[in-house]
Amino acid sequence: MHQMTLAEIARGLADKKFSSEELTKVLLARITQLDPQLNSFISLTEELALEQAKAADARRANGESGALLGAPIAHKDLFCTQGIRTSCGSKMLDNFKAPYDATVVAKLAAAGAVTLGKTNMDEFAMGSANESSWYGAVKNPWNLEHVPGGSSGGSAAAVAARLLPAATATDTGGSIRQPAAFTNLTGLKPTYGRVSRWGMIAYASSLDQGGPLARTAEDCAILLQGMAGFDQNDSTSIDEPVPDYSASLNTSMQGLRIGVPKEYFSAGLDPRIAELIQNSIKELQKLGAVIKEISLPNMQHAIPAYYVIAPAEASSNLSRFDGVRFGHRCENPENLIDLYKRSRGEGFGPEVQRRIMVGAYALSAGYYDAYYLKAQKIRRLVKNDFMAAFNEVDIILGPTTPNPAWKLGAKNSDPVAAYLEDVYTITANLAGLPGLSMPAGFVDGLPVGVQLLAPYFQEGRLLNVAHQYQLNTDWHTRTPTGF
Ligand code: GLN
């Protein structure tokens, strides 16, 4: 039962082959049995799950239908869940029970999805390995000595290990697409503004975007449908109609122009990944796509710009955690300054503290123009490169990451080494564009992802290309041994 995709679950529930309650019990038992090896969950919500499953079964018995009605999922632990711990992977929020549901959580619950729990993540979504979590590292089900990617590493490991069919995640600089690549999943970062950020604990507000992690493009379409849409509570949410993503899945790829940026195949890319990307290009050509070499000349500046903008916004967003209103408070503060200092010093881990310091520095008087303003100018150049490219092509294709998942601890002493691994993903966040990663093969038994980028609001195009590819390849069906 645990092998089923969301689409198969929806069919099974509609045909009354099993109930949501039965399926939920099977998956909860599987999580209890197998998750100790992975550490992909921070909280299990068994009672809520069984309640929601029974309610979904009752709604189906009353004649209601819907692809998510009774479907088990989990939420990355930065989506606020009313009355349930929402930790953001941090000691700071270990004692925080959200007083309300994030829009994404509320929408999915209304569609009948069943919440099995809250998944592990890098602290405040800062990281690419899920090693900065206060709740401990998450292991990659493909090789337990390797990282699952981050910051949505818990969602990715859980879905890859078939503990559940799909989960929510967020992507500020790659945190949906990179863990998807590292664990053989399909993950979609939507256009900025497509999915409400209300109740999604902020890391870098101009870059953060929620999206689905699942095994197939078909399932990403189903989950995205439940997440997307205008929300008046989020001033950056966009009031555009949400298309029927599942209906966009069977469009012909004949004549589709795919751009392959020459900058993507530089020295930093593992040649074995380069070969798998070339194979995926050939596969898409067979389906009718036309390949064109393009250029994104400002790509080299994207990492430094991102690692100024993201910490700058983070330092501002995280100032609310002061020991007074939210989360951790130190014992016996001597005065207000001591309260701030010790509460924040104790509550935040080293990576979060590093970014708060970098961000506060970049925003400080005298340095603002040199760093923050400069970074924002680079951001515009990155966007302009994409706009020029999309005049010539419909999709941009390349690797999701330069290397496969590294060993646990391998980059702990050198944060910049980890930042450099974000080279292919962060440009989409800087420009606000939608991006998808899908399975493209294996290197030394570790999964490799191919990334597709599209113009604003063309999530359907990304999902269609990925679906056509998945109808003709079987990488996405491979299961890690032991799960
Ligand atoms: N690795 C990037 C960072 O650490 C991206 C993280 C994310 O997308 N949340 O900032």
C-alpha cells in the first residue's frame, strides 16, 4: 500500500479498494517502524491524522470526490499548524504551538488531505543538507551515510522512503529542487506569489515559496493544485486564476524549444552528472523537443548576490525572536539586553547566527550600498538574462546540482563549500521563476536530478514536460533498498 502515488491513492479511494483510515494506519505504522533510521519527522500527528482520515472517508461516503480527499501528506515544519508544534527546526521554537493554520495547511485540510506529521528541516530553512536542524540530521534513504539535501530534507527523505506519497516543502534558494534531486523525487518551486506565504515562517521573504515534493510530476500537479491560489493575507500573493495542472499533463512536446545554458556545463559540474543530463536531453528530443544552446551570462554573480540578500532578509525576519513574544527564553535574565542576548544565543544554532550577523552587516549604514544594493542590481541582471532567454526558448534545462548528495558532515567545517552547491537553483529564486527537478539517473547509487525552468506562471508547462519524460523513463520509479 505504501508504494502508491497520490494519483493511485485517489483512484483506490474512489473505487473503495481501501479507506483513508486504513491507509493512514498503514503509513503511521511504517513511519514508527522505519523513521528512526532517517529522522525525517519532528512531530507525528497521529490523532489528528486518524480524525482527518475518518472525516475524509465520511465525505466520500456522502458522494464527495477530489484527488486530495483522504490523501496522506506531511508538512515541512515551518508551515504553522494550529495547536501543533511548529519548530522550524530550531530550539528557538521547540515550545511553539502555532495559534493558527498557514493558508497552505488550511487549503490542503479543506481539500481533505490527511496530515501525518511535521517534517524535519534545516534550522529556519538555512542549509542544503538538513544538518543544521536542532532535531538532528536527516539521513538519505538511498545511502544512510549521505545527506538528503536541504532545507526540506525531512519531507524529501520521508517521501523517497515511501513513508508517505507526498509532502509540502519550501524553496528559498533550492530547498525543494535540491533535496528532490538528492533523493530521486520530483519537486516543484512555483512562481513567486503563486502559493501563499501566510503562516509559512519567513526566511527570506522576497525569495521564499512553498511547493510540492512527490515521486511523480502527476502527483506534484495534484498537490500544487491544493496549495496554489490568491490569498488576501499575503500581500505578495498574485491574483491570477489557477489553471487545472493535471489537465496540462498531456500536451504534445512537438516543437517545444528547450534552452541549454552553456554556463551550466562548467568545470564545477561532475562529468557523470553532465552525461546523465545529456541523456535526458536526448530523451526529450525523441519526444519532439528542439534543443538550443543559450547563455545566462550573469549566472556567476548569483551566489554572492543570494548570500547577501537572503541573510539580509533573514536578519530582519528573525529579529522577532527576542525571548519576549515567541519561543525560547533564557533562565533568570538580569535585564532586557541580557534577555535578548542569551535567549537568541541559546535559541539559534551556529548557521542561523552566522547568517544573522552577515545580514545585519550587509544592511548596516555604510555597507548597505556596497553589499545589499549591489546584490539587488545583480538580481535584476539575473532576471534580465532569463527574460532574454525566454524570448528564444520555452523551457531551460540543466542539472539541479553540480554533485550528488555528499556524506554527512563532509561540508560542516566549510559553509561556503555548501553555498557553492546552490549554483543552479538560486537563480530561479532571484528571478522569481518556477523550477522543477526530476529524477534523471544515478551516480554511485545516488540519485541525480535534471532541472527545468519556465517563464512566470508556466508551472503547467514544467509539469507536462516532466510527465512526458516520466512516461518514457523509469528513474522516478526506483525505490531505495530497505524501504
Ligand atoms: N541552501 C540555500 C540556503 O541555505 C537554500 C535554502 C532554501 O531554499 N531554504 O540558503
